[in-house]
Amino acid sequence: MTTTYDPFIPAEGADQQRYDGRRRVQEWPAEHWQAPEPGYPQAQRPAEPTWQHPSQPEPQYQPRMSEQQRWETGSFPTVPTSLSPEPRAGGRSKTKPLVAALVGILLGVAGWQAYRIETMNHDNATMHSVVAAEKSRTDQLEKQLAGVFDPEAVSSKVLPSVFRVRAGDFTGTAFSVGSKAKGGQSNLFTNYHVVAELYAGGGRSVTLERGNTKINATIVKVNKGKDLAQLRANQAIPGLATAATQVKPGQQVVVVGAPLGLDDTVTTGVISAYRPSDPDGPTIQFDAPINPGNSGGPVVSANNQVVGLATAKAKDAEGIGLAIPIKTACETFAGIC
């Protein structure tokens, strides 16, 4: 079989041309090449006709476009459709309902959570309102209870601090006050006229008695003009609190003492009057029954604070008792209350 082309490399020589691996266009018949398309710009036409191999399909000429024209027209090479993956048969129809169902479930959960949060906020607001209302009600009840007089509660707190004081042949009442005594000692107040005979005779030792309890005490200071005396016991006794405000008429009080030597005696009444200009000094008048032996005992308000020392009762009268304000005693014996 004869061939039209048999590649070879001719020998070198002056009259030989070196084969460059391409067949010259003149070696092919005229029917195997074609001239440029009509209308092609003359300045861009090739110097000689193009050619193609007989086994290759005839190329279709495409005018060359600049980069700017490609961007403007969007003419970029596309991926052959044969290279793009083909979607699975029926895949889209199954995925879409699943996605829709998932979205629906998520929306339902979000809605439920929003509803629960709103419900919890409402419940919290309601609970806050209830707590605020209960607090207001509790405050009102506390104010009302503060005005309720409870002699039993007052007496139970006061009695452990009140004693019958025996000074020679005389007895009266003394009570522990304050908390500033040192070395486990206690300070007590009583009337001077309770210890006057013993003190005038040079005696200083007295006895504090309550039931079977007996405590030795000493007369530390006296004030004859104000009818006051300070005692000190060598034992810790809980001290009573003292009122810082002035008493008012109608205020309910408890008087604790040892009338006629009867210790742990409690009587109740009200403040009848406050007399700041009496000749013997400021005086509290009250209507609680007292008798000899109550002298020096505490007159206590409803909030467990001492307002005065019971001193005397009017002769040939009922319901008129007198007391020295606790403020006078605290000022007389500074550093105790």
C-alpha cells in the first residue's frame, strides 16, 4: 500500500532543507485546504491558506473576542454537560418533603419554647405580685402586732433581770441594766430610800434574792436628791434595755417588783401623765397598782424597754403611782445604760 506521507529526515547538505516535522501545504491536494471565510478582516487574514488533515472534521471559525467583550457578554467556556453529575432519579422529590417536614418541626419547637417562656414570664410576674402583696400584708400585721400589748411576753423577758433587794431590815426591788460591767459583773438600779438606813450606817453590802437564788451586791453610788442608788453584783445578770424616747400618756406598761417582799410580782396599767416640772424633778404618773416593796422596780413598755423606776404611791388614793424616768437614772450614773 502506498502512502502520501512517510516521515524521514534527509541528510544534511547545502541544497537540502531541514525537515521541521510539518508537511508543507503544497504537498496536499487543493481539496484538503480551505480559504478564510469571507468577511474576515484583511488585516487579520493569514499570509497563506489554512489546511487540515483529511481525518479531522472541518473546524468552524469563531471570531476572537477580547477579554472585555467576554466580560460584557458573559461568553466564558462552559463545562460540558457530560462532565456534570446527573441527579438521581427521584432524589429531589424525596428531599424536598423531608426538608419541609424538618423545617416544620423546628418551627413547632421554637413556637412551643416561645410559648413556654411567655408563660413562665407571666407566672413570674404573677408570683412577684403575690409576694409583694403578702409582704405588704405582713408589714401591716407587724405594725398591728407592735401595738398589741402582751403582758405575759413582756414579763417573761423582764423577770430574770429583777430581784428583791434586802438592805438590813428593809426590802425593795432592784433590776439589772445595761451590759457594760466588767469582769462578769452586773450593774443594777434601785431607789436610795431602799438602802438609805444601811448606807447611812456605813453599810455597803446588800443581797439580791429571787426564789432560791441569792447574789451578793455592793452599793457603789447614791444620789439622795434624786432618790437613786447604783448597785454592783459579782455575777453576770442579763441587763434590760432602756427607752430613749419620752413616754406618752396612754402608753401601756408592766410594773415588776416585790411588793411586801413578794418577788416576781407583775402589775399592768397605762401612763397617766408625764410631769417634767415637778419639784423633785421629772416624774412619770401611771395607774398600775404598786405597794411598799415595789420601790426601785422597773416600769416597762410594751416593747420590753424600761421607761422608769417605780418610786411611790399616793396616800389615801388608788391608781396613782409615781416613777423616776430612766433617762434621769442613766444621766445620774453615766456609762451604765
